[in-house]
Amino acid sequence: MRRLSRLKSRGLVVYGPIFWTQAEPLFLNLPSTQFTHLVIPRAEHSISRAAISPNALKVLYRLKESGYQAFLVGGAVRDLLLGITPKDFDVATNALPEEVRRLFRNCRLIGRRFRLAHVHFGREIIEVATFRAAAAPEREDAESSEADPEAEANTAAADESEHRAIDSTGRILRDNIYGTIEEDVWRRDFAANGLYYNIEDFSIWDFVDGVSDVRARRLKLIGDPQTRYREDPVRMLRAVRFAAKLDFSIEPGTEQPIGQLANLVDGVPPARLFDEALKLFLSGFGAKSYRLLLQYGLFEHLFPLSAAAFALPPYAYAQQMLELGLANTDARIAEGKPVTPTFLFAVLMWGAVLREMNEQQAGPAPDLAQLMQACDKVLRAQQSRVAIPRRFAVPMRELLMLQPRFNRRSGVKSLSLLQHPRFRAAYDFLLLRAQVGVADPELAQWWTDIQLLPQEERVALVQARPAEPAPDGKSGAPRRRRRRRRGGTARS
């Protein structure tokens, strides 16, 4: 009753299990039938508590023991059914965020657009979301921010308009209207992600036939696809990501509107698209994600300058470089080796940088200043679509600026390249260029071999080579330093 009175005080009227505002209905996507769900008992599914994070179990049990509903939700349930170890364990509950924080001293509240509780256990974070009304965005689409105690106090007294905001295209900007589990399922994106594991009796609650979709390895949007994509265009990118990651097919009704609505991605905040780009390309299935982005016309909305360059014959090889780079990245991830966004964005941007240099009429041997100007111009333009943070943009530019230096192999000074902090990434980039035929394979082999030689042999090797032009196109011969006159002012 206390919870019911709180909801009524926010302008909500309760009809059975469904909440409606006095101003307008919340559930334009919902079917006309009453909410029903299939309860799959523990004996009939494969999820074991032994496969669930102990910290997630602590959160689930404490919520249950405090009188709240507590469910493991979303991708974690899907992955456990597939026999995959989930990356994250997310919890849904009927406890409000402030009530969750009172239960856990190690809890912080985050988010303006989508209020969440983060329960910290060292480096692991268990995310706890309150059941929400049907149109609220997914967990992964939250915009995190530091908790503001004063803002939290004001939230309870805020009216309906402060809790919910939608732009002219139908995209949800903010939605903190709380509901029930029956409503919460309708805010989730795909049926395969709309499953709830109940800690009370270890059953799975399935409102949308999600278990069937998991078994069929199929992605199907919950609700009308056109409306759901307009609410949040990132769902189109998520469809690609899940299809690539899980080797799922995309159900025809879910697939059909993507090409028509792909331009809506242009209106998504660039910071969100950066996060989504990392998930697409640096999670071990980047090559397949790229092919699907091309298939559905989404890549050009993430990286328009790169897509435009790939379409022109002189830069088509840059697309081949990207495909090879993504395949190499996927292999490194499979082997447990580290990867960096710096290298990814360098490969993504290279074609656009070369095109910009040619439009500057840099000539066959452009100098470093022209290369730097082209990098900076392409990066500035890219920031309006996918915001690349400075911590990746600066080393990416350094990596590209090192490419002309590989051509210089004479003189002891050329060996300083081996000590550069970006050498390894720049060397890998050189190998990619050689692999697609735009860098001399002998050059790549020379830099491969010299890394294996002792220092004395390296010095002897570079000293034996004839002088070569410096990277800026000027003579490679050292300039004689002008002797500085010491003393006071000149005599009169």
C-alpha cells in the first residue's frame, strides 16, 4: 500500500497490473491482451546458481530477505541458458533506488536519464534497476552521472513532465517512471533479453516467449519495431552487435525497418556512439559486426568520412586494411591478448586521412605537417558522430604520423624509432599496409628483422646503408649547428 500511494502521488492511476498517467497512456507498444507469463521451474531449465556471480547472489538474497522482489535479468539470463559466462550480472527489483541504497553501504546511485543503483564489490559492480514503465530505455542505454543528493530529494516531488521526455522523432530522452515486473519487460529490447530469473524459487519468468528465441538463436524486438527503433535508435546497433556476438539471426520483422531508419543514428549523442563502437569492434566479433553494419547501411552513419573514402577506388584498399585489422583484433581477443581503441580508430580513419591529404594536393611525398593537418581535420569532423576521447585521439594521430618515418633506415638516428612509445602499434599498422600491397614488403621485413638484432648489429646495419631523405622530404644529412656567439652586446 505504501508503494501504491507513492505511485498515485506521482499522477499514476492503477488499473489491474497496468499503470497509466492521467494525461496519456504509457504503453503504445503493448498488446491488447492481459499480462501473462510462463514460469519455468528449476527442474526444467539449465541455470545453476553455481554459474552466477557470488556478489550478484548476495544482492539478490538481501533484496529478497528485505521483502522485495529480486530477479537476475536480461543478457545474464540469456547467456546462462546458452552456456556462456555472462560479462555482467544485472538485477531488477521493485525496490526504489533510494531503498536499494539504504540496504547496501557500498551502493551509489547514478544516472539522470535512467536512475540506477550500483553496488560495488571491489572491481565488480552489480547494477540494480527498479522495475520501470514500458517505454523506459534499456539498462545499457543509461547515461551515468555522479549521484546528487539534493537532486534525489527533489525527484520524489517532481511532476510527470520531469520524469519523462520524448523528442520529435519519438526518441526517449528521460524516463524514471517506475512500474511492475509485468511492465518492466516491455521496456526491454529483444525477447531473448526479456527473461527474469527469480531468486525466490530459482524459476525463470518469461513474458515474451524469450526462451524460445534463445533456443532458436533468434533476435526479435518486443513491440512494434518502427516505434522501438524511434524510441532509441541505438537498438539497431544492438541488434547488429547481438547477432554478431551470439551468432543469432534477426527476425524479418525486426530486420526490415533498419535500412529505412538508419539515419536516426545521426541524432544519437556521440559519446553514446563511442561506447557502442567499442562494444561492436573490440569484443571479439568486430569483423562480423562490420559486415552487418555495412549490410544494414549503419556504418556510414557512424563513420561517414571513412565510408565515403572506401567508396572511391584510390582508397578502397583502406577498407581491406580495416577488415584485416578487425580480424587480427578478434584473434588477439580470442588469445587473451590486449587490444586498444587507438589502433582500431587509426585503421578506421586512415582512408579518410589519405583522401583529405590528396584534396590538399599534398603531392606524392607529402610532408609531416600536411599529414598532421589531415589527421586533425578528419578527427574534428568525426567527433560530431562518434566522439573519440583525447586519450585515444592523440596517440592515434602519433601512430599515423610515424608511418613516413619507417621509410628512413640509414643513420643511427633512424633507430630512435624503436624507442618511441607508439612504435609497436605503428609497426603493426605498417604490416597491415604491406599486407594489402601499399607498403613495400621488404620494408616491413627489414623492421621486423632489426627488432631481433643486438644493438651493435643494428648500428652497423643502418650505418652501412646510403643516406635517405628525411620524412619531411628534406635532405637526411645532419645540419651543422651554428655556433652561438658568447658575450655581451656588439661593439659600436
